[in-house]
Amino acid sequence: MSNDRERRIVPFDLPRVQRRTAAHVGNESPTRRRLNDARGSSDPSAVRSLAVTTDDLVTALEANRRGDDPVVLRVTPPFYGRMRARIHRTGGEASDYADPEPIHLDPRVFVADDAPAYPEPDETRPEPYEVEAHHERHTKAVRAWRSAVRDHLRDAVALPTDDGPHEVEVKYLG
């Protein structure tokens, strides 16, 4: 072949191809098992760790405190060893998932019990009362809460499974 751009055609040797049969399933190599894990699972106990964007978590906590529509961190199937939990507003949506359904986690499960409470408007009310001063004080208190709550995040959370809670490690992004 004189031209470097030409491709070589390698003949496919069918007799050397090993076909997967039921006999091979029981004694799979670790490499083959890892490749099969790449297909995902319908069982949430396959999850070992969750990646959560810290901003998404703080936003979900605040949205649940201030709004009417519940906000969750959602883990969607198929389930793999490492998964993302993304912010999601619940209610009214038709599910594209049959079985299993996505896991909805209340954002409070990611926060330790000793975390600071979200500031209430009454707590930031100035005396004598002025609307502009109240707004300013409350905005400052919320900004401080957003920063402080990040220091009180859990290292692990439990996912609900048919066999009971399944604890997974949490990796925070950002």
C-alpha cells in the first residue's frame, strides 16, 4: 500500500469470537463484570457515591423554605456506582420512568442537625421599622446563612431501597 491514507482491512475471524452464553455468566472475569456494570441497574443499592452541586443543594434548601412547590435532589435511573443528584421541582410532571422511578431526596438529608436555621423575616426586623432597612438586613442574613450552611454538610446519606436504607458517600461540587 503506497498511500498512507488507505485503510487496512483486517479479516474478521468468526471462529475465534467467543459468544456469551449462560455458561459464561457464572464465572465472569472482574473486567467483564465492570463492563456489565456500565449498563446500569434498576437497583439503587448499586450506587456507591452521589455528586451534588453545593449551589443546587443550598438553592433547594432555600426554595423549600420560601416556596410552595417542593424542591428535591433527584437521582434518575438506571443506577450506577457514581451518580449525580440534581435539583428538581416536583409536582405536575408526567414520569418518563416506569420502573424504577427516580429517587427524590429532601435536601435536608444532606445537612447536619447542627446547621444554622434559615433566617426568618421577623428575626431581621429593625426597630424602628423601615422597609428598606428590613430588606437590607434580611438579604444580608440570608447571604450569611448561604455561606454558613455549607460548613454543615453530611459526608453520607441513605437512599431508600426495597431492602431498607442504603448509605452512600456524598461528593460536593463547587
